Amino acid sequence: MAHHITGRWTEHLRRKAKKTTCRFCDLEFPSQHGAKTTTRAELEHHLEQSHLSELGEDFTEEEKKDWIVQEVKNALEASERDGKNVKTAAPGEIIVPIAARQGDQKRHVDPDSGPPASGTVAHPGPGRATSTSPARSLKREGSRSRDQSPPKKSKARLSSTAATGPATESDRRPPAKGKLWSPDDDTGGVPRRSYDKANVATNQRLRVSSTSTPKQPQQRQSTSSRAAATQPENEEPGELIKQPETRPISQDQLVAEVKGIYAGLVMVESKCIEVDNAQNSNHDPANKLNNDQWQALIALHRTLLHEHHDFFLASQHPSASPALRRLASKYAMPARMWRHGIHSFLELLRHRLPASLEHMLMFIYLAYSMMALLYETVPAFEDTWIECLGDLSRYRMAIEDDDIRDRENWTAVSRHWYSKASDKAPTTGRLYHHLAILARPNASQQLYYYAKSLCVAIPFVSARESIKTLFDPTLAPTPNQQQARLQPTEFAFIKAHGIMFSGKFHDQLSTVMSEFLESLNGQIARTQKRWLEQAYYVGIANSCALVGYGTETNPLFKAIQQVRQDDELEDQPMQENDVESAPTPKELVDPMTLFTKTFDVVSRRFGDNNVLPYLHVTLVFLYHLTFCPDAMAIVEKEFPWKLTALMLNALLDSYKDYVRIEGEELPQSESVQRPLPEDYAMRGLLWAEKVFPSEWFANDKIDDDEKYFEMASMAEERKERILWLGCRIAAAAGAKWLRYDSQAHKFTTAPKYDIELDMVPMPMTPSKSVEMGELPDAIASA
């Protein structure tokens, strides 16, 4: 009987709990058996009369009807769920009826248990979402049961907040169809994120929201709303955020900062030196570092680079005093950064290849990015950063063996930085040595760069060892060397210079030189415009050979150096009776033969514009010798002056602006000052200083690739330059070698050099390629 009464009571509770409630005003519509249609109609009528006006005028009639249907559906579904949540009583169990109104406490009473048990059912209030847990027996009034699914989307939920209070996550809905959302619609329409001071966009959005939204119903203030409320109320929406205020730093604070940074830098630097020396001194093959040890070493050197970066930024601060700015130079900080922070560790990694390849790549990229950053932020040491970037690119190029394209790309990057550095320091031979390494497999270009690195004001002595890697494959090729293809003319030219530089295989020099001179004319005819670049490589290399590749004991080199140091000469050409012709020293016989006979072959090609670069660089060398009496006394009796006069007269046949070539100043273009490619090639050489004006290379708008780009107009400019050099040589020393008649516009020679010449044309024979050993890289540390 008790069981029957309990079942009927449970059925009554379920029927009573299945009431339908308006979620806006909590008005109840009790459900009856089979009367769902009546309840639905009453609820629709109620919504239409009481709450439809809250939607506003933006909703269409069709949208209002859809909203009413959806609200009724949601209310009926909630009623069904609430009825199912009533617990069924077990035999002998007493169920306390659930109160119909809000505010009553609901407990599951057990006579033997004492405290309330878990699982108490709460009355489902409108728009509430709660969870039932064992720790909470008392439910917040109006809370909804845990298993209730969120209401389905409704177009009218945006405006419902005004009646029910703050919107929950389940109440947020997109704006009505055809209407853009604005802060005026609903503060709960878009979930707000926590306020982040570093997020300027969020800050601005919250500021605009706080100043533009109307007053909403009172609700619990969230973190983002509190942050938005702190913004000034008088700021207009969309106002730009002002730049953060900067505070000036005093000299005492800056000095203290630099001292602190330097103290930490010295500590890390000493640790790097200790670790690198310990690893470099350990030659045990079994001592291999694992991945964690390599990562620790990289982290240590990275810390040192960051310390240097901080030091440079602090010491070169705009507010720093001149004394503070000089600290970096006083303590050689750029050199210490490269030596202890980068180079020593790179050498350690290089000696542990191939096991350290991945770590070496990682460190090269790390150091390259740091140097690029310093190049942008610390321009006081720009020259140093440029060279360091070139060195890092060269390391990256040297360890690339798998992808030939990557190797070529890094070669181009390294060449770019070294070329940029040489433009800023054209008399530094070390940079030309590095460019020579990157010039492979162009043997003539390699020889030019190696020779130039020894014949500038600051020569790079180590190039005397590196240049052997170019000469050795031609002097004594081995069968194991990979074969590379060179033209016979270029092969003989490199081998002749190798014999003169090393002093070995001297018995072969005469034969090799004859092979070069006999094939030179055919090589020029065959290559045509491609010989324009080869021409000044050959001319400059022959001039360097004549001065002994910068050897201090060479008579010509000593004479040129003496003139540079003699202040009494003041850039005036030698007088007529300064020095008589002197016999050719023994060490100059072979270079003089190569120099004069090459000029004899090339200058006979009258009317060939492809030989003009060679004639240009050779006459620049001769013009400088007019300021060096002792040097010219050795060269003058061997040089073909009569052939030079004939060549100049051939150029005069197509030239009419005689005033420009007869002046003392170098003729310049009237439109745009653009140096010739061979001008850049001669820049920095000891004998090119007196030719070019001080601002000749000042045009920094020319890219590196354009500097050696050949233009059609350059042929006429070269002719004018060669004629001007002829007039300058003729005006020196009382026309001792060449003479120029300004009335007849014709070149002649002094009677001493007026000889008969055999003007038989040179044979135009084609050239064949020969096999020679590969020219390896000369990887030397900076």
C-alpha cells in the first residue's frame, strides 16, 4: 500500500513539475493531461502581448514569428526535462514535496542519515545554469539542473538581457540577419577576454567599448570591464594611443649601467676562453661531445654575444658622453666579440666536423643574426660588422657540400659583404684575399685578387700562402686531383705567374710564356666581348708581377713606396734630367718580358674595343711611374713606345674633342659620373692613387652588380681616358718618351724610341681547352 501511495505521489510530482514558465517574467502555465496545445497557445499569446515589443523595430514580422515559435519550443523542452528529473521513490523512502516557488530549500530527507544527502534536485529556474556536487546540498535559488542542454539559438536573445539580467554563455547569440553587431546591442554578445596591457588592440577596443556603450542593467563586473572602466572617460572613440613616455637617463646612471654590463661580459668572456682552449687542446678522438654539451657551449657563447650587444647599445647611447663612446674602441670590443664570441668557437666546430655540422649551422645562423642586428643598430663600427658578416657567410659556404645552389647563394652573400667592405676600405688587402677565395673557379679573377691583396697600402701577407693553392695545380698537377677545364691561354698565363712567384720550374717559363703570347691574339678574337673583363685582370696581374707581388726588396716597389712617403715631391712629375736609364735587375727580367710582350700583342689590335680595358689599366701604371724616376728608369728602355704612339693615333682618328684630353684634370662624364669597371678593379692599388679624383667613387647609388656591368657608351669613354693618359705621359719629363702635337693632334715618340716596327697582323688561330688540376679553396681564418 505504501509503495502504491509513493508511486502515485511521484506521478503527481512529475505532473506538477512539468509546468511551463516564461523565462522573462517567471509566469507559470501549468500543463494538463494532453493539453500541450492549450499551453503552447497561451504561452504564444503571452509572449506576443507582453514581450514582443522588447525586440525593437529592427526585426521583421517573419523574424518575430520565428522568435515566438522558438521561445515556446525552448520552454516546452525545459518543462519536459524538469519533469524527468524528479527522483522516483524507493520502497519505504519518504519524498518531501518540492516547493513550487523560488527561495525554498530542497532537501532529500532520510530518517536514519542525518545530514542531507547528495543528489538533491533543485527547482529549474529560468536562464540559470548550475551544477550539482556532493559538497553543495543547498542550491542557489532559481538554479537549473546539471543535465539540461543549452537553449537553442534565437534571434531575440540579444535583447532579452534587459529583462533577465546578465547574459550567460548560453545566452550569447550573433546579431540579427542583415544587421552588424555594435556595442549598443548587447555587452554579452561577444565573450570578453582578460585585459592585457601589452595588447594595444585589446586596450583600444575596451576603451572604445567603455566610452560608447549605454548604461546596461547592473551586473557583476568582470576583469575586462573593470580594466575598461579605468580608461579616461573624456577620450573619443578611435583615438590614437600616445607613444609611451620616455625618461631621460643621467650620465651617472649610464656609466653605472655600462660598468655593470662590462663586469658580466668579462666573466662570461673568461669562461668562453677557458672552455674553447680546453676543447681545442684536447685532440683525443674519443673525446666527443654529446648533444647536450654542444647546446651548453652554444648557450654560453650566445650569452657572450648578448652581453656585447648590451654593452654596445649602452656605450653608444645617444645620451652617452664622448668618453663613454670611446670605451668600445679603447678596449677593442668589436675584435674581442669576434675573436672570443664567434671565431674561436667556429674553429672548434670546424675541427669537429662532420659530427658538429648541425651545431655549426645553428651557431652560424645565430651569430649572423646578431651581426646583422649590430650592423643596423651600432653604425659606429659598421666596417667591422660588414666584414664579420662576410666571414660568417664564407664559413657557411665552406661547409655546404650537399646543395650546390645553397653554396652558390652563400658565396654570393659573402662576396656582397666583402665587396661592400672593400668599397669602404679599398686599401685593405685582407678583403681582396677573401674575395679571391670566393672567385673560384675563375682562375684569372683569383690571380687578380690575390695579387691585389699584396699590392695595396695595407697588404695581407698571409695571401702569399693562400695563392699557392692557385699555382700548385698548374705547376705540378697530380693524377688524384679532379680535372677542371681551362683554356690553354688562361692555363699558360696562370702557370707563368706561378713560376715567377714561386721561383720553381724556372726552366719551363720560356716555353709557357711563348704558349701564352702565341695563343693570346686568337683568344681575344674568339671570346670578343667576354675578354673585356679578362683584359683588366691580365693587365693588373702583369703590373703586380712587375713590382714583385708587393715584395719589399723589389726595386720598382721600393721606388713606388718611397714616392708615397716623400712629401717634397708633391705630386709633380719627374723632370727631364732626373735619372738616366738603368739596367734591368735580374729579378725583373721575366716579369718585364711578360709585361711588354703582352702589351705588344694587345696594342696591335687597332680598332678592337675589347682590348681597351687592358690598355687603360696598363697606361695608368705607366702614368704613375712618371712620378717615380727610379722606377721609370728601369721600365722605359724595355717598353714599346713607338707601338704605343701608333695605337694612340689610331684612337685619335675617331675622336674630335681635343680640349678634354689635353687638360690636366681627368675628363668626366657631363651627365652622370659613373666609374668604369676597371676603375673599381684598380681602386686601392698603389699606382692608382694619382689618377682618380677624391670624389670619383662617391656615387653610392650604384649597386654592386652594376659596378662591373658593361655599357655600350663605355667604349668611347675608355678611348677618351686612354688618350688623356697618353697626353699626360707625353707632358711628363719634357716629352722624354711620348710627344703630342696639339696643332696636328698626333702622337710621336722621342728620337731614341723612334724605331721601325713589323706590323704584320697576328694569326687568328682558334684555341683548344686543356685539362688541369682543380683549383681548391684557400680557407684561411680572418
